Amino acid sequence: MNEVHFYSSKTRGMVMLVISGVFTWILLYFDFYRENYFSLIVLCLGLGLFLFGIIFSLLLLLRRKPLLTVSDKQIIIYSVLRKPKTINFEEVIFFFESDMKYHGIKTSEYICALMKFREEKPGLLDRISAELMPGSQNIKYSIQTDILQVETKTLLELLNSRIRPYNLLNNEIKG
């Protein structure tokens, strides 16, 4: 079995650690006792967010296991804080690239999997996203490529090359 493992990007983890550390340090030096309640709540939420950023970046920096494994038959997406997810190539129609932008600046990149069928009943978020973007109910999995040590285009080519045999087999059966 041919497996390819992708690990976390240590440089991106270090950048996230430095940014979160600087903002946490700045927030710690505010005079909390002079602020009103709303400002105090916002400062505490910001402090909690950046402390979580420090913890998450440390987990990425210290992680020795892969975040993504691509084999001949399936993909295993390992999460830092959750259980791993498995995608079988025979259930995927194709993979495509998506990104998030804020005022025209790309903030993160994803590779989404368009699935052939969906077994479970759609939840509230699935119904809302289906109304906003028709056809999105079959997009069940996404891979955030920003934290991986691989370029998005390279990973996308690898994933689409692995599903071609399954798509050719399905086309021959139907035709």
C-alpha cells in the first residue's frame, strides 16, 4: 500500500505562536480595573482567544504525527483536537480548491471533497449553507492546507489522481 504523509508546517506554527504571544502580552498590560464592563468582557474574550492560539500553535509545533495521510484507497485527516476522519476515494466525485478572503486578502486555503452521496440527515448548518450555496450539501469534508507542509496545488493534483481509477470504474459500470 502506497501511503503519503503530510505533517504540520513548523514555520507557520511559529508565526502563529509569535503573533498570539505578542497580542496576549499586549492585552495583559491593559489596566483592567479602569475599564467599563463591556471593555472588560471584550478584553477577556480577546485574551482567551490569543491564549488558545498559543496553545494550538504549541500543539502544532510539538506534533510528530502526520496531519494527513493519503493512501491508495482512502484519506485520513488527523485533527489536533478531535478524532481522525476517513474519506474513501470511492465515495468522492472530485476535489476542488477553495479559499477564504477578507477584503480581498486570502486568509486561508482549503481543499474540499464533493461526495457522491450523503448518509446522515442534514443538520441546521448544512441546510443554511445549502440555501446560501446550492450543491454544498454534498461537501462534507475539507482539508485546511495552510497548516500543512505542502502546496495546495500539489496536494490537489495528488488527490484527484487517486480518485481517477474509481471514477473510471463507475463510468464503465454505468455506461
